[in-house]
Amino acid sequence: MYRDKKTGQFRQCRVKSFTHNDDPMNDYAGSDVCAEIANDLRKKDLRDGCTECRREVAENASEPDVMARWDLRR
């Protein structure tokens, strides 16, 4: 859970609550679609202030261009 930057209310991480296994359409579409959906949710969470997503992306994105793509600054 994190506090939304805009509303000040506590929110649950969208990425953590996203389960693609429950949706048969995702099985049909393939894992690339699931990864794309997860990245879209992660971008929204980062914009709203999710500390878990920020830490996860920062750990995995060490290159400056990747950090800039995720709107993270060191």
C-alpha cells in the first residue's frame, strides 16, 4: 500500500493485485500482452507514488536511459 500523490488516499499496488492467470483471454493472447499490461500498470503506479514499484524498477534499471524512460532520477 502507498499514499497516492494526487488524492492523499492509500492505494494498493496495481501490479501486485494484477493476476493474469485468472483471465483466459491472456492465455490466448500470450505472455507478451501480459507483460505489456503489467508495464502499463507499473507506469500508473509509479506516477501515483507507489514505493514498491519505484524500488523494483530502480533495482532493475541501472542504465540512465532506462531510468529516464521510467521517469526516475538518481
